[in-house]
Amino acid sequence: MRSDPLKVVQKYGGSSVATPEKMAVVAGRVAKRAKDAQVIVVISAMGDTTDDLIAIAKKVNPRPDPREMDKLMASGEQISSALLTMALHNLGCDAVSFTGAQAGIITENIATKARIKKIDTKRLRQELNKGRVVVVAGFQGITDNNIWADITTLGRGGSDTTAVAIAAALNTPEDPCVCEIFTDVEGVYTCDPRIEPNAKKLDTISYEEMLEMATQGAKVMHNRAVELGWVYNVEILVAHSQKECPGTVIKKEDKNMELRNPVKGIAHDTDVAKITLVAVPDRPGIASRLFKALTDGKISVDVIVQNMSARGKTDISFSVAEDDSDKAMEIIESIKADIGAEDVILTKDVAKISIVGSGMESQPGYAASMFAALAEKDINILAITTSEIRITCLIKEDRIMDAVRVLHKTFELDA
């Protein structure tokens, strides 16, 4: 029997607190949970606040300084954390709001995309032991615990990452901490239900499957947050912030894997661009030089294809996030002559479509079925990449909805 209350980290996204009315609903849920648990709430900026701040910044300066952008964007979460705390006070619930720095979140010194180095949980534990709900501004941290430290932000999905990281820092076998991610959907679905009405909500999904889904475009959870949960064995509930529903639990692999459909879900991503280096010399070190330059520029690369071209040279194609494509092109142009590429082509109207499932690892035929289904709908495949539990194709962006629907039907995910 537990003598001390369970620790719970709840995260609420921006759409969940977009209005004072929604904020009040969230406050009621938090206050109810706090009656039988020690609760930390990680909160995102209200509604479209972050996008609005970015738009204002670019009107002031089309190329704003990244350090100043971190300081600006972190303010949205600080506002919502203070307002939620006020709403909790109005319900008679003792609560205190923290910035990321006050919560002890220490990050590397990389503006707009910092990664968490450690979390000093001393102050969090002190407030919890006083019986308070602690409301933490998500998406942010600080470079060090001193007066010269800079505010940093964690990049896309930063509030998810904040929540899981805090839960991981507080989690021990003797005193576990669970993480609950509340958003505007009821859980993790077999595909985007806005595209395929027959999409089914999953009761559970493994860390590995969810990581692949998130990396390949499923928006419900960010891949960094899933990875943290996996590494530190923090079970993660994904559920609706405004409805009472069971949600989806992300946890260790289901031992009954072979008893279910080997394909767990369909992920897609339209924030994709394809870059092709044409007629690159076929010699050792070229690919290393290219991808090291992109890595140094903090550009993540996904699908990579290399083909022999004319005159004994090669073409190298790869995908990046569309938002990173212009920066990637600048980097490549700076080394184009050095690596001997004759031309560089940027294509932005592409998308990724993936089938994911740990059951595919031990059973053949899924690639053939996927390619046949796409061919039946006359959907051309531009590139292919695989992992043990995932098959991903690049296709034209205007065919992504057809691809999601036909693959969902082909692998009987509506059953």
C-alpha cells in the first residue's frame, strides 16, 4: 500500500486553454485530480499565441535574432501558466506557477531548439510537499542556474517534452510518477481521423511504434517526448482535455503483439521538402561532407536515396522539414563546389506516408502490399526508406489523402 500520494504530471496544449472558458474547464479537472494526487501541470501558450508572436516578430524584423525569439516565445507559456494558477485559486485550490527556469529545467545553449540537460527537482518537490499544484510554463528552460543564464525554448512539441522530462525526473520504482498528455483529440488513432472517418482510437501503443508514428508525422505526440518516456519507462496517457474518455496509453511492447494486426497505424507528414544533388562525383567522403554540414547546421535529414547517374556520377536525394529547406539549400550552396555537384534541386510539393507496426518485423509481404495499394490508386513513389517496424514512401503532396485512405483500408485498420 502507498502511504504517499501518487505524483502526476499533466500537460495541456494550447487549444485546450485557448479561451477563459476552456481554461476554467482545465482548472476544474486539475483541482479534481489534486484531491488524490500530487499534481504538476505543464501548460502551453493559449491558442495561436506562439504563431501570433512569431508573425509580429517577423514584421519587426524579417530575420529576427534567435536569442531574442526565445525570450519572446517563452512569454506565451508564462502568461497561460499564471492565468491557470489564478483559475485554480478561484476554485480554492492552492497552486503556484513557475517558469521553466524556476522549475529547474536546464538546457543546452542552442536558441529555439534546445535540448534538456537536466532537471533540478528540489523546488518542485518542496511545493508538492506543501500540498500545492505546481503549474509550469512548458516549451522552455534556461542555460544554467545563475544570473547570466539565457532563456531557451525547446522547439516543436516542447511542452510535451517538458511534461515527460519532469515526470522522468520525478519517477522512481519506489515512488512512480505518471504523465498525462491532454489535447484536443481523444487519443492516438490508426490514422488522422480528419482524413479517414473510419480511423480507430487505439487503447495502447508501444513506445517504439509511437516514436515511429510521431517521427513520421503523427501530430498527437512529439517524438522527443515519446523517446524520453521510453528511455525512462514513464507510461504516457494521451486523452481529450475537455471530455471524459479513456484515451490511449503509450507503454512497453504488448506481449500479445502476434495476436493483433501487425500494422498499428498510418502516419503522414506534409511538412516535407526533397533536395537532390545532381551528378556528384562517385568517391568516398562526399556523403560524409554533405551530411556533416547539414548536421552542423542543425538540419535533420530523413529519407536518403543515392542513384548512379550519367558519366559514372551519382545523384543524392534526401528529405528535410519544409521549414528547414531554405536553410538547407544555403548550406548546400556553400559547399556545392567543394563536393563537385553539378546542380541542386529543391522540391517542396512532396509528402511522407508511412505504415507502422512492430508486428511487421517478423512477417513478410507488407512492403509489397503497400506498393501495390499505392499503384492501384496511381500514386507514384518518389523514394522509399524503412526501419524494422516502418515503411515510408515519399509521394506528391496532392495525393496524400488518397494514400492515407487506401493504406488504412488495405491493412484493415478500420476492423
